[in-house]
Amino acid sequence: MVNTMTNEYAAKVAKEITEMTGWRCEISEPSKNNVSLTGIIVHKDEDAFAHIVYVPDSVAYLTWDDLIENDIKDAAQEYIETINNTESGIEKINSIVTDKHEILKQVFFCLENRIWNNNSDLVSRSVGGDLQYIYKIDVSDIVGEGRMITLTKEHLVKSGLTEEELYIAALKNTPEKYPVSIEDITEILGGCTPIEGVPIYVISNNSRILGATAITYPGVAEELEDIFGDFYILPSSVHECIAIKAVNDNTKELCEMVRMINHDVVNPLEWLSDHIYKFDDGELISIEE
């Protein structure tokens, strides 16, 4: 449930934006990984692309006594500047996400949890267990570092693409844009071994951003099988997975480890799954305790 303070803060900032600019604003409460977010949807032009800006998580821990009068005005002004700075790129982004050839050239996929992110508007493809692919286009060079567009079914309709065409393009593009990285965890930890005598490797991409998807790249499972023989996959976040040699019947302990790390270490917005996985005849399957 969204924090009351966050909602009230968003409403006041939205009102301030409208008073400063005349733009229509509405409050949005989307969910990501079962985490409720609070955003302000800003309609600068009723016939154009709507902008959304998110209220920081830290607001939930404030009281009105912590804020001064100018805080709301400053936040509104910051959001207005952000929207104006990205406005020039919106037309270019729209031209990309409605153009079949541009999408096919730039699209890549990443993994997310299918159960925690049940958005029927997005284009998705089941991978196994509670995991699915969603499709993105990186627009960092247009509107700022780290910004991506997640493709929806409406984008497919406007571009004339099919879901299968999108998948085939992403299957080719993703490993090329973001090559796999497979590292022995002892090298990352400076020689330390988390579990004595048990090989553990970290699988991601070369950017370490949304790199858990690399576990599904063609040839990766076979490379890990050469290293381990039998192995399990621990989805430590959307950014990486852990591959660990299957030793005895330790699946219960590994599942507990994944849940503990998720809930104690990883940002909830970056959770991938509470389950562990293995490959069976090339298929990624969830292991039940």
C-alpha cells in the first residue's frame, strides 16, 4: 500500500506544477515487483506524449514538520525542468518506437518476474517458472543516462510487428549489445570463497545492468555445464544470477538463501525471483523445495 504521506506530497507537488504551468496532472500508483510506486502523470499537451515523474521513496519517511514551504515549490520546479529537458527527445523516441525497422534494430530483452509484474499492456514472453522476457529500447542518448522505453502491445500495433518478430530480433540483439560475463566469485571477492569447496560463478552482462538475462543466452548453459557438471541458478537480482555446483540435495538451503538475500540485501524493485532454477534439456525450470 502506498504511504499516505507520499500520496499527499505527490498531490501537493502536482497542484504546484499545474499552478506554475497550467499543465494537467494526475496521480498514478503503478506497481513494480509488487512494490507500489507513486508517480505524477503530467499532460503538457493533451494530444501529445504524457510524462511521468516518480516521487522518491524517502518521502514516505518524512512528516510535514520535516518540510518547509519551498520544498514543494522546489520539487515542482525540478520536475518541470526535467520534463522540459526531455521534451525535445520525445518526438525522436516516438519515431523510433513506432518504426518497425528501428525497433528490430534496437530492441533487446531482459528478465523480470511474471507473477510480481502482471501488466497485460506489455509485450512479454514466458521463459520458465515465474520468469518472463520484456522488451526494451535504450534511449539514454536521447533523454539521459539509464533511460529505457519498455515496449507495449500498442507499439506492436503501430509498428506492424508481431511478437515473434520482436523475440527473434531481441534474441539476436541482446547478446551482441550486452555480451555475457561469467566470473568466478572468488576473483570478485578477492580470493574469498563463500562456501568452501563449492564452485560459484556470477553471470551477468558486461554492463552489469539488467544482466540476469545473460543466463538465457544461447550457449551459456552449455558453458556452465562444462564448468560445473550439474548446477543450480540463484537469481540474485535483475542484474545478475549466481551459478553454483549442485552438491547433495541442498535445494532447500539455496531457496532460503535466495529469499534471505532478496529481503535483507536487494532493493525490492530489483528482485527477480524467490525460487532457484536449473536447466533441463535446454529449458529453464523452477526448483520446488
